[in-house]
Amino acid sequence: MRNIKISVFAAAAAALLAGCASQNAVYVESGGARSIVSTNKINMADWNAASADLVSELLASGAIDDTKLQQPVKMKVSRIVNRTSSPVDTDLLTRQICITLSKTGKISAVSDDSLTDELARYEAKRQGKTLGLPKLTMTGKIVEDRESNSDLREVTYVFFLEVNYLGKAIWMGQKQITKQQERGGVGW
Amino acid sequence: MRKTLAVLLAACALAGCSTVNTVERASPQSRPQMVNDKRVITNPDLDDYAYVAGVNESVVGGNLLKIQVKIVNSTTAPRSVNYKFSWFDGNGMEIPPGPPWMTLLLEGGQTKYVSSVAPSPKAKDFTLTLLPDVREY
């Protein structure tokens, strides 16, 4: 009887110490301070940081205002070249930038959707107008650089972005994000 | 005195201290527009290595508020801190989506500036939230 009591007590204590841990997932803020970062890919925190820094830099430069174009200025996101070792969806960068720029009232992003474009052209034609072309384009490139030694692996992602008007870059920005991880950690 | 200095240096070496030295103009030409701030400190340790030394503001792009915060690591060890700006309109409503959490790396004794441009001309006020490194892996 005494042994049973001890066993029950030990089991209860073990459960208490383990915090009755379950295998349930928990919510964390997307790209937030508790999200996972690794050296094997561009994490959501990296996309967030790159887009926030680049858009702040673009707005602070006054480059859009300097064009003297009527705002919101139509802007088309053109090619973002991916030179990293893994396929990425560059919308994670450009969409966030377009959303923020649209809210400032300085930019209106031109849709990539063919039906939206077709309807806009039809409506313009019906009203005897021509559909204005985007005045600005956004282009860019994402580059990856890897380095390692016996203890650490390191990856740097460089996000280049430029806004062009009349064939010239009116603003160019870059954001570098470097991450280090001990060898043996998760990643490669 | 020498013994104390030696002990301090040894402790610093063991703790992996790497403090910075800086130089700047003795009489700065810039005249930053400082913001009177209100602080809520729930983590005094964090306030040691991510001390907010000042907040200044300007207007960029014609109508967008820009806030710059001076952060000082007053310890001798390199530290990292997470920060996030939130923006509010004239009615005190938060303007979504706020800028994301960002990570700031500070060497011992280093001063850095973090800034944010308001996401809308409607933005009138801001909050900067600072958080220690909470990643546990």
C-alpha cells in the first residue's frame, strides 16, 4: 500500500514538473519576437523586417513626392529576381510594401490580375477614355551569401529594391539581414 | 586600486565584454525636435541594456510623421532587444497593420537609433514597445 502511495505521488510530481505538457501547437505572432528563425531560409521575421525598413527608407527619401506626379501615383511591381538557394514567393516582400505605400495615399498599386485589367480597359473604352499606364515601376533582387567555420554557419540575405520613373531609378534601397547559427542546430 | 581595476578587467574579459568608443562633433549643428515622452517600465533589467535616451520627430514625404528613438546599452555586454512601433490616429485608434517586431543588436556601451515612418497621414501618436530576446532555442 505504501509503495502504491509513493508511486502515485511520484507520478503526480513528475506530471507537475513536466507542466502536464501537451503536444498542442501554440499561436505566436507572425514573424514576431517568438517566431522561429533559422539560417536555412528567409523567415517571416526577415520578410517583415526587410519590407518595413525599405518602405520607411523610401517614404523618408521623399522620392515619390519629388516626381511631382499627382498622388496616388500608379505603380506596377515588375520583376524581383531571386538569387537565393531556395525558391521564394517575392510577394511576401512586394505585397507588404504595396499595402503600406497604398495606405500613405502616395501610391496605388496596379493589379496583376488579368480580369481586373480587362474590366478596367473595357470600362475606360466605354467611357471614351484611355487607361492610364503606371508611371512608376518597382524592381529588385534578393541575393544570398553563405559563410561558415567549424563552429558557426552564417547567412546574409540582401534585399535590393528600386523605384523607377521615366527609365531612371528615382530611389534605390537595400536591406541586409544576417543570421548566425551554431553547427548542430536546426537548419543546414 | 590597481587590484580592483585588474579584477574588473578580468571579470569583463570572462563575461565577454566588447564595448565601443565613439567620437562626434563637440557642438552638434543639428537641432532635433525632441518629444516629451511617458514611460512604463516593467522590466528594469531591460531598461539597463536598452535605455531610451531620447525621442525626436520630424515630418517626411510632406505629411508623414517620423519618430526616431535613441537607445543606449549602458552595460558592458553585447545584447539584443526586440522592438515594435504602433501608430494611432487622432482618435487614439491603432492604425493596422503596425510595423512588425524588429531586432536590434547593441554592443556594450553602444548607442543606436531606431525609427519608424507613420503608415498614414492620419497617424498622430505612437508607442514603442521593447522586449528582451525571448527566443528560447
